[in-house]
Amino acid sequence: MIVQLIDFLKARPKAVKTAATIALPVLLVWSVTGVDTSHAHTWAERYIPGFWALFTLLACLVLVFFARWFGKSGIMTREDYYDD
Amino acid sequence: MTTSFLHPALLLIVGAVLLPLVREPFRKLYLCSVPIATFVAVLALNWQPGVYGEVVFMDRWTLTFARVDNLSSIFGFIMGLMAIIGTIYGLHVKDNWQHLASWFYVAGSLGVIYAGDYLVLFLFWEMMAFASTFLVWFNKEEGALAAGYRYLLVHTFGGVLLLLGFVLRYQATGDISFALLNEQDTHLFTWLIMAGLMLNAAVPPLHSWLPDAYSKATVTGAVFMCAFTTKTAVYTLARAFAGFDILIVLGVIMAIYGIVYALMENDIRRLLGWEIVSQVGYMVAGVGIGTALAINGTCAHAFAHILYKGLLFMAAGAVIHSTGVCRFTELGGLYKKMPNTMAFMIIGGISVSAFPLFSGFVSKAMIVAASFEAHLLWAGFLLSMVSVGTFLVAGLRLPYLVFFGESRCSEETMSRASDPPWNMHLAMLVAAFFCFLVGTYMPFLYDMLPYRDTTFHPYTSYHLSETLQILVVTAIAFVFLKDRLAARPTISLDLDWFYRYGGRLFLWLAERPLQWLDTAWGAAYRVVGLYGLMVTARFWAWFDWHGIDGLVDGSALCVRAIGRRLALVLQRGHIQQTIYYAVTFAAIILIAYVCL
């Protein structure tokens, strides 16, 4: 059953992409119009629409690019490094 | 205070000792019933909070084997539950020694959790360290032996720090009770105890042992290890160091550090190990914040973490069990072969990523909310950033590299891959069920938390919208960034470099300069020492022969000659002369005696 579901989705990559591109704006519209932000902790959360979406985008970029840069700076090394 | 109680750890220890005597067909039944009985004993103990098992040791110290309160109950509960899940997962393992080590390990953990003083705590602390080392050593894989030794050495070092700390504290205060330390009045012992406990919680820079050992343990051993050591340490930190500000900083560093390394990792269990470092970072930060909500969050997150991390390690173990491969560069595209394992791994992944309806959603948010409420905005935002990273790593990268994407498997791996035996399925099912239960029926977890009057509502529209934004954007970002997170045949250097090379330096010192010194000393001894010794010995032999012996022989000859001379004078054979000499001599003696 699980395999069939995955195969079904894999066969329709376009539909999956469309679903995702629809989901995000819907979510953002809901978060701006339908969510009470008066209990948010910071000013930014309260007044910037879609704050957490922006925050996440930034966080992804920071983490992934930092990890790549950090890894390439010499931290990531050959697997037999300790075998000498 | 009552003394009649049954310590759950005792049940496990006795159960472990008797295990080799139990034969099939009762063995599996026995394997299941001992942890279940232990769990029942935990429930019975938690039912009536109080202090049990106080023993006066050497007329001086009062040992407390069971202090049952709100904080120890929740940790005892989850440890007992995980012991059942872990044992079911390992039910197919024929080697009794592995079960024995696991049970002793869990017994150590339960012992620490209920311990009321440092002596009992230390006893069980070391039991944990030694028993878990065997879970690494029992793995026949190359490198496991060395990893086990590194693990043991590091933990022995941590144990010594803890020992030094509480002995110094006893000397200063005369107190061995294991209780909250004062942040305003810190001493050397405060920091030593903290360092000893932090080593087990894998707080940087004392963390490298964790991914190192957990990736080399046996498949079932890793499932036990991922649950007990770090979370027991979190409990001890929450008990002794709640509200210590330094832990907030260390916890946040730890959360970021772990996730960055997890993003680079190529080994499936090392990735999960780094994820533990990251998630325990939340808990350590929660302990540091120290408010009621933060401590509740720490306990809730530890509880949820044991379940979903256990589930992830079980799913990873199932992959390694069936394929024998642990590197992402040799895995991929396995979803058709192991659909159930994939489903469980995804449930674990979305639980840790705080999907609504799953355990992480109701636990992690408490710590983040507590940091915002304590006006630690930097901590709140950085921990939220780590939430993003967590979903990237455990929710997306891990299942993607194992089950989806292109297959990097060899034909042999592909043909061997299959869903694991029924017992592994059952254990994963139980863990997945609890992940879901915790996320949907809040009273189950929240009623166990230490501060019962502090309320938290995770399912608010704001929290839902925040979490969904994080999850959806991360998922979309992953599609674009996945090539940068692809599997690479590398290892990542970490602080264990220092002790690995430190060990090599020591070996080099021993092999080269010290060995040279030893050889040179041996040669010098042979040339100078031995020759000198022989010359001296010859001289003394000569002296003995000619000097000592000559003197002794000469005096003997002299005495004999004098005797002969005297005999010629005194003993001529005339009896009257002899009597005359004798009487004269006696008279002289007598007169001398009387006069003097």
C-alpha cells in the first residue's frame, strides 16, 4: 500500500509540485488573516506577515550553506583518515 | 520513610543474572516479562511518592536508593517503557550477554534516576558506563573495539570528574545528598560535578563520544544507548543545575553544533547521533532557563525524545540489520524493499520535526516558548532555527537518502534488503503508537510533568501556523537544496581528533623517545653498569678471600698457637701445679670481688 502510494506520487511529479505551490500561499493567507498573533512574543512575529516562512527560508539557507562551507573548510575529510 | 519497597533496578539485575539459566521455549517469554515486571515496579513506586530504601553506610553516610518525586517519576516511567520496547526489538538476538548488558545498563539508569545521594548515584552511573561499553564491544564490526575503548575512557574521565566534585563537596559541606546546587555560591566542586554530568549529556566540548560509540554499537545496543545515557544525564542536570545560565548558552550551541554535523554526515547512525546532540541541546537549554515551563518542557521533550529517537534508531537498525550497510553512499531507493521500515522512520522523523499530532509538537514548543517567556529572544530564535534544521535532517535528508532518490546500493545490498523480523516490527509499532499518543492525547504526558499547575496549550492557531510555515517552507527548500545535502563518502573531523591523536601521540612517545631511552639505558647498563659491577664484585671477592678470610683464619691460627703455648706452660701433667694455679686464680677472683 505504501509502495503503491509512493509510486503513484512519483508518477505525477507535476501534481505534487502544484499541490505544494498551492499549499504555501494558502497557508500564508491563513496565517495573515485567520491567526491571532496578539500573543506572539516579539514585534516581528506580530507585524511581519508570514514571519515564520521568511525565518525558515533564511534558516535553511544559513544552515545548509554554513554546513557546506564548514565541511569544505577541511572538516569533511576522507573516510580512512584515522586508519593510517 | 519506609524501607520495604522493590527497586525496579534490582528486578532487572536479578533478571539479568538468571537469564543464562532460562532455556527455550521459555526464553523469549522471560525476556519480555522481566522488563514488563520492571515497568510495573516503576509504576508501583511512582504511585506513592516518598523516600524509600534509606541505608546507613559505615555508620556515617545515609544512602538513599529511591527518592520518588515528580521529577524522578516521569523519567523512571519512560526508562521503564523504553526497556520493554528495546528488549522486544532485540528479542531475536540469541546472545544472552547482549541482553545482560542492556538490562544492567537500564538498571544503572533507573538507579541514577531514583538515587537520592551522590554515592548511590555514582554506583549506578558507573554501572551504566561499563554495561553500555559492552553494547559497543559486542558488535563484531571493524572499529567497534576501538570505539568501545574510547567510549569507556571518556566516560571513566567523566566519572572521575563527578567523583572529584562530590568528594570535594562532601569535604566542604559534609553533605552527600543529590539536590539542587546554588548558582549564587559556586565552588570548584560545582563545576566539576556539572562537567561530569555534562559529559554524559554530550554537551560540547565533551560530546564526541556519542556519534562515535552509537554508530559502532550493535543494532539493538544502539537502540538502548540512544535512550538512556543522555536522558539520564538531562535528569541529573535538571535535578542539580536547574536555572544555571551557562547551560542556556551551552544548550543552544549544542543544538546548532549537532544539526550542522548531522547535515554533513554520511553514516546513518552517526547522523542520528548528531541529532541526539542537537535535541539534547534543547533540554540542556531548558534546564538552564530553569522556569517551571522550561523544566516541564525539558522533561516532556526527554520523554518524547526517547520514543521518537528510539524509533529512528530502530528503523536505522532495521536497515543495517537487513542490508549490513550503514553509509548513505551505499544506500538509497529502498522504499520498495522496506516499506514498513520506511513508514516507521518517517513517523520518527516527523515526530522529531514537531509535526502536529506527533510527540515533538507538544514537547519541543514548551522549551522554545519558555525561552521567549524568559525574554531570551536569541535563544528562542536560534532554537527555532534548529527546528528547521531538524526537519531538514531527520524528516527529509534521512528518509530521502535511505529510501528515495537514486539507488546507490550494490546488487547484493538490494537483494538482501527486506523488512525486519516481527519483533522489530512490534517494537517500532509500539514506539510509533506512543509518538502518536503523546502528540494527540496531551494529558498522557502533561499529567506526569513535574510542575503540574503550569499549563501549556500546544494546539493554538498561532503555534499551528508557525509550525506549518516552518515545515512547508523547509520541505520546499529541501527540494532546491537537496543536492547540497547529498551523500558524500566523507567523515567529519570533530573534537575527538584531539584524543584520537592524543592517544597516537602517547603511543608515539612510548614507541619512539621512551623506547629509545629504555634501549639506551639498557645498553648503558650493560656496558657501564654490568662491567663496573663485575669489577666491583671481583674486588670484593679478592677482599673477602684475602682480607676477611685472612683475618678470620689468621686469628684462628693465632688463638690455636697461643693455646698451644699456654698448654705447654700450664698443663704439664703435674696435678699439684694445676690445683695450685686453679686455687690461686679462684682466690684472686674472690679477693677482687670482696675488695671491689
